Amino acid sequence: MKQLLEYIVKSIVETPQDVNIHSCEGKKTTLYEIEINKNDIGKIIGKDGVTLDSINTLLSVASVKNNKKSVLEIID
């Protein structure tokens, strides 16, 4: 799951070497924290949050396989 998220985020941003993803797993939920360059935050969020919503949707669909919920946070 983490590799999927890393692949998606690194494909979008201009500085993929600055992307760090941390995950904290609980019983029913997994929290993913994305650390990116401040200049790339707008690219990840997208216009009206459309890009971020799409990433969340892909993450949620992939998480169903493990019967878990995924939460995504951007850290600047």
C-alpha cells in the first residue's frame, strides 16, 4: 500500500527525491503521512482538492482488501 502511494505521489510532484511517506497502523485504520517539498503541496492537493480526493479514493479502494480504513495527511 505504501509503495502504491509513494508511486502516485512521486509521479505528480516536481521534486520526487523530497517525498517521504510514514505509516502508522492500528487495528482498523492506517494513517499515511506524506512529507513533501512546500512547492509541491499545491500539485498534490489540486484544484479544489480534486487530486487529493482521487488519491484518497485509490487508497481507500486498495485498503478494502485488508479490511482497513486509510487516512491520508500532508505534512509541510
